[in-house]
Amino acid sequence: MADPNPNPEGPPQGKTVSIGTWNMDHWKRTVQQRRDAWVYLDSKAGADIMLLQESGVPTGLPRTRYVHRELAGSRPWGSAVVAFSDAEDLELEEIDAVRSRYSSRRFSMLGSNPGTVIVARVDFPGIGPITCISVYGAINVYAQTTMFRIVADLIPLFDSSDGKRVVLGGDFNVTDAIRGDATVLPRWRAILNAVESLGLVNLAKVASNRPPSIPGCLCAEEECFHLHTYTWGGNQGTQLDWLYATPDLANHCTRIRLDHEVFGKLSDHAPIVADFNVVPDERPRIVDPDSFVEVLAARSGPECARIAEELINWALRKHETLRRGERRFATYDRFDISSRVRNPQMWFQLDLDYPDDVQWTFSLTTDGNVCVQFQFMKSPFDRFEARKRIWNEINQIPGVDLDQRLRGRPTIPIRCLASTETCKRFERVFSDMIDETLRERLNLT
């Protein structure tokens, strides 16, 4: 990883980070070829991070430098994310579960077919974390079904705090570098479109410096972006290996490199490596309650973070109570977050028929305030008298002085709820508000 070009007076300067993907063809290679492949990765590939498929991890590789899983079943090889950067303070860890911004539920990232996808967080010094995903379209009769499942399993990741800066690469065993009348083309193209639907960009289409397209590519497109990554026999070659990134990174992809020298020696696939000029991301990454509380603690202190955690836990308990009763249509665990503002805000919203019917309750802001959402409250709290009742109940809590702006969004410091008693009284006000809202909805139906 290259050093930054310091410029204290100008905008933040980027660092060069190189991330690539390679199918190592472990199962068809000799022991010596496998050793040579790892020597190649360490000394010649020129990548900080490699996303590997059909790989086995050699003994002696430091455990802190890789995440690897064998494929489910009888195959003694699998997929991996491996760090080759010489940066000593680079940190790599597996992301085995994520929490989406739409729910408190945690989603497994191990995949429907373990070993076909590896998700890791790589924290680069001076840059911050990048999520790296190694994907292998295992052919279990179909590679198509494997790939569709992988895409579906990854959806929650892109709605989580780890979904902003992502590089995804691998051997999909799927290509659209084929004749336009091929019967499988609609399915294979749908898979590639599904990958892009996650919010990813094909780096071959945006890199300012890239290898030439496949000569005489069967796609016959006027503008062909297919790269020769796989070869067999005397065939002209095709593309089975792909490299994608989220727009924040794709827009800073300066070069893509291919190495065909490995063909026939180390693998039947060529490694693809992308170089990025990455600017440090100084904005807080907030898309779930955990990351919100972290930023709240940093900006407003641990006491505010503790109170926020209590309010979140209360909301989750309330949600579970709703789900067990006759009000199963209602949820209270989404915690919508507005992060692209000076003081990010987390909303406690009662979802009745999201997004068409939402009852607004209160929100927290990272500058240490509770905001009561009178302005947006819906029936039966769209009336002045009902809102004034809530305002009065809140103001009866010792130490609380909430402005009587019943058509606005008045605030109180989170610290006003520091004691167990004051926090419970605040929670009770909104628990009763939720119950009253639901009673009205049930009567209407």
C-alpha cells in the first residue's frame, strides 16, 4: 500500500490500495505448483488483498492475515480473503453476521452454501475499513443457482454499516461473453445484473487504465468490456472471473491488471487486480443502532450512549410484545437513521404498514438530544389535545423541561433520562402512545 502524498493545505490525499481476485485451481495442481502459486501471490501479484477461490491455505500463514472456509461437502479447498500488504497495523476480520438498517435481526454472512462466499472487513491504516467479498459460483449441477443464492444472501450486507465501501470479486462460473443466441445467456446476464443490483459497478467498465478486451469476443458488442480471465485447451478464452466495487471505490479505480503468465503453470484462471486511489473516509459510518451508539459516545459521552442503549433495548422489548400479541402487523425495531447530516439522527418509528403507515414517536441525535416528533405524529395524535397530553406527561418527569411546540420537534438532553426512574417514565409515555395508536387501528379495521 503506497504512502499518501501529504498536502496539509489541500483536500485529503488518496492512498493506492490494490485488491484482486484469483481462482487458484488448487484441486488440479501439484504440490509444487500450489507452493509456487503462494510465492507468486506474495511477491509478484502486487496486491494488498486477494479474494481467492479453489484455494487451500498453506501452513505458516499468520492467522490474522486471512479468512478461509472450505466448501461444504467433500471438497478440501474453498474460498478466502487474504492480506498481503506489508502494513503492520492492517486489520482483517471475518464478518459472519450483519444487522440491516431495516431490522434488529442479524443476518448470517456464511451463505446458503458455506465456503462459496467469504466476507471480511479490512481496516487499512489511514484509510479506514473496506469490506472484501470473495465469491465462488460452485457448480452443483448449476452455478446459476449458487450465484443467485449468494446474491440473495448478501442483500442485508449492503443495508448494513459494512455495505458502503465494498469490493466483490470471484469466479462466478457465469459469463455473458458468449453468442447472443445462446440459450443460457438470459439467465447468466440476469445473474450479472443481480450482482450489480446490490449497488456494485463492474470495474472493467470504469477503470481509466485497463487491459484490452477479449480479441474476437463472442459477445459481438460494439463496446466490449470482457477480459480474458479463463482459458482451456486451444480455446480463445472467456471471462468467468469478475471484479466489482461500490461507487465510492469504483470512481477511484485507476487501473486493472491481468497476468496471463500463470496460465498452464499455476492455474487455468488469470488473476485480476484493481488499483484504487482511496481517500480516507472521515464521515462516521452510521446505518444501524450499534454504529449510531458508537458515534453518540464519541460526540456526547458514554453516559448518553448508555441511555441510548437502554432506549433501544426498551424498543426491542416493546417490539417483541407486539409480535406475540394480536398486533403482529406492527413493528418497532427498524431504527431508521439519517446519517448524511451534521448531527445524524436515529428514529424510533412504529411501523404499521411500512412505508405507507408509520407512527412517529421520538428520535435521538448524536449531539446528545432526544427529539419528540410532534410535527409528524399521526392519528390519534394528530390532534392538539392528544399531543398536549403527551407533552404534559413528559414534563412531569423530574428534571425534564420540554418546550410546548406541539407542531414542531422540541428537544431535551438525553442526560435528562440518566436515572432508571426517569428513563422508565419516558419509555412508559411512548409505550402508552403506541398502544393507543394500535387500539385505534384495530377498531378501524
